[in-house]
Amino acid sequence: MNIDKCKVCASKEMKHDYHSSLCMSCLSMHNKNASDVKYHGDEGQNIPTQEKHHLRLENASNRLKILEPFLDMKNLAIVDIGCGSGEILELASEKSRYALGFDINEKLIKHNISRGRKVLNSEFSRTSLEKFTSGNCLVMISHVLEHIEFPVKFLRKIVNQLKKDDYLWIEVPCHEGSSFKSQGYNWDLWYEEHYYLFSLKFKDVILKIFELEEIVYGPRVFCAGSISLKSKVFSLIKSPINAFSFFLNHPNGTFFMDYMLKDYYYLLYRVK
Ligand SMILES: [Zn+2]
């Protein structure tokens, strides 16, 4: 069924095809086949295998590396909302003043607690955080908003509890990179658990609604180890000029795949 009103920005200018309804204003691509998953039960993410744990740890480490130049992590409490299997918490507990996760999946909460990480079985609550630590925090919401039918409403409940000089990190999958362009609806990130693939315009929706200052944003991929050779070769063939100019500007090529594939966007804000 077509979705006639954007569930992200409320625009009624939508373009439809068999699989999706695309908002012509904020370019959020709505998955017509998305369905509600009961994340607190057995559905959703599984406890990772050793191999997956290492990939996720690498991904979490890269994520924190992006953040580090922009904030003083030692003086912040890091809050990971929808912390899943807890790799961010594992790393953040050493780098920050305090690390706390919120999740609703009992299986994963038990998994985290058995590894010594602090996770609460609830939605984000500032009051709960302040039972452990006071002061400013960095709230991270990665790979969560696309699972939620009304992501702005979800964000509002969180942002309303933030204080001046807190930080907010958001990471969402996007349809503007070569992964979606080449694979379309066959892409791994297009499936019924994802209500959306976003556009970079999502950041403007957020700025319009909330009292936030934009610090930095950019494209990301999950982590280098997880990208197939096929995808790498495809990116090079698809736009060799971009690839060439990118290597000139970033001689070690560290972030090359992030720019070429653009599987996700990250957005970092400070609360005004
Ligand atoms: Zn929209």
C-alpha cells in the first residue's frame, strides 16, 4: 500500500513504486513491506558469533574514532540507546566517564550484563542515568531509527531529556551510496525490519525540529573487513574519477570505502 504522507517530515509529496514510497521533500525512502518486530522477545538481533563480535568491535572502534576529535570523551557519560550486543559499551567504558546502555531485548541485556556492561531494560531515561552519574552525556543512536515507524517522535522523547552541551550521535542507513544504487531492493539493508533508508536531508529535518547545533556529519560503511571485494571493485569501476580524486586528498585511503559506498550517514549534534 502506498504511504501518502511522509512519516519523517509529514510532507504529502510522495513518489511510489512497487516496494517503496519516497518523500520528495526529505527523501526518506519508506519500505512498504516494513513490519513491526517485537524486539523484546526472541526476534531482532542475535547474540553475535565470535567473528561477528570482532567485526562489530572494529565498527564501534571506528565510530568512536570519528567522534574523538569533536568532544572530550573523558568528561562525558556515553549512553548507547538500542545498544544491542554492546560493543560500543565495551569500548566506551574505558574512554568515557561512564557507559550505560538502554535496550529492550532481554536476551541481549543478559548477554551484556554477563560481560560486565551496564544496560537497563527500558527506553532512555535521564533520571535513570543520573542515578549512576551526573554531568553531560553523549547519547548514541546507531542503527535504531530505521527500525522505528515514527523516528522523529522517538527522537523527541530522547532530545527532550537532554541538557545544554550534551551531544547526540545518530547513524542511519542511506540510499544515496553505491550499495543501494547497484543492488537496489536486493541490498541487505532493504528488508522488512527497516522502515526506512534515509537521505542526507534527514539532518535538515532534525535541525528544523530540534534545538541542536550541527557539529559534523558524513558517510560511513559498517567496517572495512565486512565489505566484499565485489563491492570495492564495483565502486572503482562505477566512478574512477571520484576514486582517483579521493586518493589524492586522502593518501592513505582510510575512509575511501565510507565515501564510495555510503551505506550509512552519521550525524553529530550538540544541544544548544
Ligand atoms: Zn519527508
